[in-house]
Amino acid sequence: MRFDVITLFPELFAPFQSIGVTRRAFETGAVDVRLWPLRDHADGTYRRVDDRPFGGGPGMVMLVEPLVRCLSAIRSDQAAAAAPRLPVVLFSPAGKPLTQQRVQHLAQGPGAVLLCGRYEGIDQRFIDAHVDEEISMGDYVLSGGELPALTLIDAVARLQPGVLNDVASHEQDSFSDGLLDCPHYSRPEVLSLPEQGEGASVEAAVPPVLMSGHHAHIARWRREQQLAITARRRPELIEAARARGELSKQDEHFLSQLAL
Ligand SMILES: C[S@@+](CC[C@H](N)C(=O)[O-])C[C@H]1O[C@@H](n2cnc3c(N)ncnc32)[C@H](O)[C@@H]1O
């Protein structure tokens, strides 16, 4: 799959191409990321990409013309590579909040053109003419769309075959089955941890069921931990799983006994 990223700050993407899971996604060719520095498509000595807003007010607005030229260069490049015409995604606080469901859907597709806004945002006429989808990272304001683009690429890249060492690890992640993840433990079996503000220490042991070797009991314990954590922290996700018919009788019985 391929992402064409329109950005004023291409240098922000360098670390992701050289570290961890995203590096593997780029190296194996599972994800092809092409950066399109917007200033390369701007006019004049100052290579201007923004101007003051009509109607007054603070801040600057990203100009339509450099964006149109940049998108046209991307379309030519996609055509030369016999790649499909990818949809244009704009990152914006006014977009639809990104969910794991949307990420899974994007991960199965051919990719997208990712448009990173800066300043007050983008001239609405470009959005009306060229943007297919607006995606938000949540109800807060960042200074640019680069971190949202990196977030989306990371979330999609780790779902590509061969990118994670163990495919089961993303199948168990939060939201994959609509619930939050269960707690995880590793060595040693028992730890001595200092109590906060005290000289004494407390013993912290791994839940015994995880040491039992009984796979069905472990699976049930994990499921119940997921149900308990989700019910306490994100009850609306339990309601959604119930509405999709994804809670068994055993799940419902466990939830009915749970002290919230
Ligand atoms: C300073 S923000 C512009 C905020 C805009 N004036 C508003 O109030 O909605 C600059 C750019 O950062 C990106 N951005 C900021 N917050 C975001 C969020 N929560 N989700 C997605 N993109 C965001 C967008 O691309 C936006 O065009």
C-alpha cells in the first residue's frame, strides 16, 4: 500500500522510517510512504504557501494553488507507477474521530493521499474540490497534521502481513474485538516493590491462573479482565459489543456480578 503525504515539514517523518515496526513496514515494502514537500510547489522567491484570511482574524490560511499543483504531481506519479487513484484524507479537528475499525478498513485498502494542515487550516475551496475524507485525532488542537499522519501510518503499518513478529499480537490488542486489552505480566513471578512514601516493601505476584498452564482457564480469565476493565473505563464499548451480539451468556453473567 502507498501513502503520499503533503506536508510543510517532511523532516518530521524521518525517525519513523528508521525505527521499530514502521521501519520494518517501509523496508519490506509493505508500506510505501512518499513525502511531498508543499513548498516545492509554491511560487516566487519566498515560496509562499499561506496568506491572511479574508474577513480578518488571526493566523494564516494555506493557499489553494500550491496544493493543486502538488496534488497534480502526485496524480501523475501515481499514474506512472500504475497505482490506483488514492483518496485524499485531510487531518482536521472537524473530521470523524479515528477508530481501530477505520484503521482496519484502511489497512486492507491501497492507501491514501494524506494532507497535513498547518496554521489556521486550508482554504475551504480546496477541501470542497479535492478532499474525500476528514479524520480527527480527538477533541484537542495540534499545531499540524504531521503527527496525525504518522499516527495513521503507524496504526495501518502494524496491521500489514509480515510487519509484526507475531500476528496474534495485534489480534489481541485493544479494540480489535471491540474491548480494551487485558493486563499483561512477565518475569519474575513475585516482585518486592517499595511502598510509596514508606520504607517497607510489598510483594506483588503474578495472578496464579497465568502460571497454571490451563489454556481454557487463562483465556477465560483474560476475557473477564477485558470485560471488567472495559465496563469500568469505557462502558459505551460494552453497550456496542452487546448491540453487535458479541457478548456470550457467560460474559453477561460475569458482567451482572461485577461491582462497578
Ligand atoms: C492549528 S491547527 C488548525 C485548527 C483549526 N483552526 C481549528 O480550530 O479547527 C493546524 C492543523 O493541525 C491539524 N490538526 C490539529 N488538530 C487536529 C486534530 N485533533 N485532529 C487532526 N488534525 C489536527 C489539522 O491538519 C489542522 O489544519
